[in-house]
Amino acid sequence: MSTRTEQVAANLDLAEQFRRNGIAEIFDDSSLARALYSSDASLYRVVPQAVARPRTIDEAVAAIEAARAAGIPITTRGAGTSCAGNAVGPGLILDTVRHLNRIEAVDPEARTATVEPGVVQASLQAAAAPYGLRFGPDPSTHTRCTIGGMIGNNACGPRALGYGKTADNVIALDVITGSGERLRVGPDQSPDGSPTLSALRGLVGDHLGTIRTEFGRFGRQVSGYSLDQLLPEQRFDVPRFLAGTEGTLAIILGATVRLVADAPYKIMIALGYPSMADAADATPLILEHRPTACEGLDRRIVDVVRRAKGDAAVPPLPRGDGWMLVELVGDDPAELRSRADAALAGAGALDGFVVDDPARALTLWKIREDGAGLAGVSLSRPAYPGWEDAAVPPERLGSYLRDFDALLRDHGLDGLPYGHFGDGCVHVRIDFPLTDPGGTAEYRTFVEAAAELVAGYGGSMSGEHGDGRARSALLPAMYSAEAIDLFGKVKAIFDPDDRLNPGVLVDPRPVDADVRSAAIVGRVDHFAEAVHHCSGVGKCLANGTPGLGVMCPSYQATRDEKDSTRGRARVLQEMINGSLVDQGWRSPEVHEALDLCLSCKGCARDCPTGIDMATYKAQVLDHSYRGRVRPRSHYTLGWLPRWGRLITRLGALAGVINTGMGLPGVRSVIKWSAGVDQRRQLPRFADRPARKRVRSRTGGAGRPVIVWVDSFSDCFTGDGAAAVVEVLKDAGYAPRLLERTACCGLTWISTGQLDGARRQLRQALDVLHPEIAAGVPVVGVEPSCLAVWRSDAAELLPDDPRVPEVAAGVLTLAELLDRTEGWTPPDLTGVELVVQPHCHHASIIGWQTDAALLASTGAAVTTVGGCCGLAGNFGVEKGHYEVSVAVAEHDLLPAVAAHPDALVLADGFSCRTQLAELADQPAITLAELLARAPRPAARRPAPPTVGPAVRRTLPVIDSPEPRNDDVRRRP
């Protein structure tokens, strides 16, 4: 029997054991599930034997008991955002975030909350907010990290300076130890009746000298076990001790945590210094003014944000190359302003100012919040979190930073540091050569030297994220042999068989063991490098609050890890590794993970590490079906522009098909043959192309402009192209249509037929480029087609010099009007609009120009933040209907329902189609809105000129056909 067969047999036997214990969601023979949980947000990869997602606390206890009986290790996992390898393990992964996410009680009088371990921090904040309360610690992953995970890693965040670490905010815990003892621990815990606690108290009593001299030396000493919390003077505080033990001693089943009241007023001070180290030197001066947060960064991270997100993402900063952002809070605005002025005067800064505008302050904080993800993809080589959050006493931080920079230079490495200067804690992503031969050895050499450096400053290997697999083996650099031995004795009391998160803290794995990238040394191509950019930070798992962005629509609908951007990236990484997902491009696990990807491009904008899953999906489909028969929908929906042109040229055929779609039996056959879900309605074909319908309206006096009528606008019913022509003529242009077809190949791309897409693009270039080279602007009608020129075309035809010229020359209507001198928008004061940007428009082209145009009309605008759910061929294909509808129900449909008197605007053909079908809601395009609106009385006297080129930035979605006859005004 082969080793793989033996493993499968063992897993099946294990599955039966779990099911006998009532564990319904157990994944042990699924390579897909094990791939999804093989990594967290760290460097490390450890393939679990099984994954359990208990639905209740009792089921979680049963899963733990079953694992103990089977003799397999247990690693508890929340959102999997641990950057030190704390949430991966070789046995059972216990997923708490999927079901164990109830907020059991919020007590505003006691200022406490009782929660299950999988409650997301942002969800607890939302539940506490009506009482004017909050949970104090706020890591940058607050939209997805769990309270249980925060307790496990002793998480902090920027405002821990004011509110303390997670340990400082834990009151009581319900846990089960590795020995199987169920404990409810609280302050002033008596050990009576508990063998575990009695042994623990005895051990502490025998080592008081070691504990008092080596532990609790400064606020961010998070590394190791916080034994100082068990001292008599700390009243044997077991809950605070267990915070930061990383699931190695006990598994959290419930927690009671402290809530705090935010002071009603807050203010930010921005301070500039010659360097970040100089800013760090000034930290003690700032701390005198009792800040709630004190964050440091330098020009390196600011420039990264500016390059990635544009100049608008970085408001003006004080003079200097290093900055501190300081937050003060208080009950009296006058007293608060006085403190801010005093802090500003005494900070020793080159320059500084008080930030009065809350929106501007939020933008500045956002630079720091996005730092980790952006830092990982902004150096000349990929950067990693292996040395992530060391901390030193704040008064020594400046000197440490200078020595740390020198250490990086000595090892030929580069990094982007930033962090919580008020606590002496510094984050950094470093470009370790992990995919080069010998790269992991170089990584180990550096972190061992860095550990000695931190220990020399009296610091801690970890300042908030725990030690995990990244730093546990480095603890002897900062602790004596007696203290390390004490950790082992504590572990033996709680977990004598070493079942809980083995390899972490006690008897640790070497820091260079289990490094994920080591498995692909010598096998890194462009695709492998791209999918390995995913750091696992999990922004795609943000907790589903409408308006947070497009990424990731299918995950918001299913809440299943496999449908997240991160989950898909993990499966693709495993495909490249080849040991677990072992059938390459055709691996079933890969296709299952990608099946519900809408190719919306939301991740291309919203993912801080630049993952573009739509592109990866197209490449996977292209490779896996190359030379093979494809699904029916690839030939029908994938070639839709070709069929559409044929049908509309033969006008009678359009009538036959439209009539057939009205006959139940014929309709079913047509949908089946096209691979379309039977519940879907299909748009009606036009009896002649839009180019023929609109041509008579073109021409006139004015500057020439070309209207690029895409295949959707050309072949289906609707007047979108005609409205574009009308608006352009009104703006003083002489629009004309292309005489030849110029298809961008979008449907070939989305179905992974990339050779066909390249042929379509080359033909389109032959048509469009001569016009653009002659200086004639081209206005696109369908945003998803226009977006192809801004993204996919350069990837598919990287060596064609015409592509960037066409990408710059093909504009949205809003972009052209924005640069048209003298054009004025209509007055839509009193008009209420609900606007659904197309995903590709928002993510690739940028929605700001359209947003500014609509704002200038005076209309009341509600902009939908998510995807419509149809997304081209995705929502039409069989097997996707339920998810397509669920995505629409997340943002779009609620927004429309909440504004029943509003006019709905959607430029995307898919968006309009989805609205018409699911909400019986007609929607119009921007062109139709402008064409139907009354014009200003004073018209522009001179013909328009075109201003400088528009730079793009943001996201979009899909849309249907206009039927509104008038612009409706609110009463």
C-alpha cells in the first residue's frame, strides 16, 4: 500500500471517530480544506491532518476530546491572520470563526462583554457602540481578527498605548486544558479543586525570584509566557496569564472582556523629523502628554502608499523624512487643544501641526493600517513577516532603529519599518531571499542576529503577535536557561502530552523549518511569484459590512474560506507546491476554489498585496482546457460577441431567438445548450446592430470623437450608445462610430481562452490605434470592455507598443467630459440617485471622475460599494445562481430597496440586467441621465478643447438596459 493510500485510509478512520462524537463539519480526506488551512499570515506551511468547524461550544469540546482520544495535536484558529505561524499545525485545526461567533452578552453597567472565541473584533465594536463603549485593542486586522485569536496572541494595535494589550482587557476565560480539564478562570482565582491551578501556583511559588527579575520588565514584553501575572502582587491573575500563550496550554471556549468608553473628543498631531530614528528619540517627550496612540513611519512606507493608491491617499505631511502621528483624547475640547499645543511645542520636531479634520486624520491612520500588506510587495524582491514586531523600551527605540538599519545593510537586506512608537514596538517586512537556494539559511542567520540585538536593548522578540514558529526558538536570547525550563514545566502542567499547538513556545521547531517558500526554490515563474504575494493578512475576509469595498463578493455571500481571495491564493500555492494539490492546472481542488470567483477584479484594487484573482482564474482555465473540450458555456457565453454579431446581422434570426425565449420548452433547450441556469432570464437580441441604429444621429460640427460601441451595446436592445452620441454632440463634439468591429476579447478572457482573446485584441488594435494615433479620443460605452485596455491587454500583449497608447486614448464618458473645457453638467438638484459602479470600472479605471461629475450636478447620490453579482457570464452559468443572487442581496438590492424613489444608475450591462431581473428595477446609464436632464440656460460659446490626460485610480461592476423616460426629482 502506498504512503498516500495509507494516509487516506488513516484520515477516513479519523473522520469516523469524529462523526461518532457528533462533529458534522469535519474535513479530513479533503485536500482542498487542508490546503486552505495549511498557512496563516506567516512564512510557514504545515498541512493539517483534519479541519473541524464546530457549530456549538459543546461540539467544540467533543472535537477536542475526539482529537485527544486519537492522539493528534490540536491548533485553534480564528481568522488565520497570525503573522508568526501561531495558527498552523500538523493535526486538527479547530476553526472557531465559522460558527462560534456569538456575542452572548454586553453589560453596559459592568462595562463587559461575554463572547464566543470566533467573534470578530469589529462585530464586538458594533455591538458595544450603542452604549458608548468599545473593546480597547484595535489591530489593523480588526475587520476579521477574532477575540479568541487576539487573546491567544495578546494582540494590541495602535491604541494599546491608551487601552492596554488584550491581556489587560481580559476578565474571565472558559477554557479546556491539554489534559482535558474544563476551567472557568477569573481574577483572584483560587486553585482549590483544580489540579492544574494548584500545580501552577506551587510552581510559581518555587520560582518567584526568576519571575520577578525576568518578566514584566516593560509593557510590550509579550514573548514567552507572562508568568509575572501569576505573582502574589498580581493576585494570581490566570486569565491575563493565559492571554498570549498561543493555544499551547488551553483552548479558549468563551471570554468575558472589559469594555471602555472613548473620550468624546480626539485630536491628532502630525510631527516631522529628519528620520524615523529621530522621531523615535522624541517618543519620551510625547509620552509626557498621555497620548492614546503614537505611531511612527518614514518616507519609505509613505512613498509605497502613494505609488499604490495615488497622491490622494497621502495628505500633506510635515517637513521631514520621518513622522509621528499622535492621538490625544479628552472630555474637554479646550483642555484637549491645550494639551495638543503643548505636545506640539515640546516634541522637538522639524515641523508639525494639529490635524483638525477627522477625515484627514483617518486618511493618515490608513497609511499605517495598510502598511503591512503594501510593504510586502513594494521592494525589489517580495518582503516577508519573519521578523515582524520586536519591541524595546520606548526610551531606547531610536538607538535600536539605527542599529537595526545597520543590521539590515550588513546582511544585504531591505525592509520597511513602521509601528507603535509609544510602546517601542516596530513592524517590518523584510526581503528575505526565501525562494533562492540557501535563502532559508540566510533568513535564520539574520533573525538570530536580530534576536541578539533586541535582547541587548532589554527588548522582546514579540511585542504583540506572539512568538509562534517564527520566534519561539529565539527565546533563549532574551531569557535565562532557568526561565526557558520554567516554560516547559508550565506546559507539562497544562498539556502533559504536548497536544496543543506543538512546536510553539516550548520545544519549538527551528525558525527555518516549515517555511512555505522553500518548497518552490528553483521553480518560481511569474505565476508562482504572483500567487505567493498573498501574505494571508485576510483583508478579503472583512466581516461583511456593506460598503467596505468589492473584495471578495463570493466570500461575503458564502462565508467559506475557499471562496475568499486568500483561500484561492492558498490553493494555487499548493498547486505550485504539488505535494497536496497534485494534479497541476487540472486539479479538482483548484477548480472548486476558483468556481465561485466572479472575476470582478475587486481584489486587484482592494487586496493590499495586489492579488488579481480574475487574471489567475483566466490563466488556470486557459492551461487546464488547452487542447481539450471545454464546458458548453465557454463556446456560447465565451464567444457571445461572435454569436451576437451573427444574430443581429440576420435580423430575422434575432426575432426567432427572442420568440423562442418566450416559449417554455424552447427556452429550456436554449438555456441548456448554452450552459445557462434555467432560472435566468436572457436579454433580448436587437434586430440590427446599434451601430446601424445610431449612425444616423452621428456627425455634425465640432471636434471629432469616436464612440466605441462594444459587443454588448451593439447586439442587445437598449439605447445606451445613442445617449452617448447625444451627450457628446451637446458637449460640442462631432461623434462618429467605428466602421469595423473592435472587440476587446473580454468574454474570451473570462472563460480562459487567452489565445482567442489575443486575436481579438490584435484585431481591435488594428482598428483603434490609427484613430488614437491621429489624436482622436475614443469613448467607450461598456466599462468592463474599456477596462480590458487598462489591465488585461498589457498582460496579454506585453510587447505590443500600441497597447499603452490605446489604453490612454480610450476614455469613459465622464473622463472625456471632465477634460472638456467649457462643458457644464446639468443641474440635478432634487434628484435622488442610487449608483452601482461596475466592478471593473471601480477597480481598474477608477470611479472618482464619475463621482465628481455626479456630485457637481447637485443630485443626492448613494453609491453602492459591492458587486451586482451577475458579473458577465458568471451569474448566468449553471451552478452560480444562488451565489449570484446572494451577492446582489449584500449591497445592491438593499440599497435600491432603501431608496424606492431614487433613479438607479448603472453603466455596466450586467448590473442593469441583474437589477431588471431580481428587482424589476430599470436602470439607466450616465449618458442617459445626462441626455435626459434639462440643460443649463447659458450654453458654452466656443467648441470644446480636450485638457490633459486623466489618470485612473479606482473600482466598478456590471449593468442592464435603460427604460426610465424622465429624470425623476424628489419632492
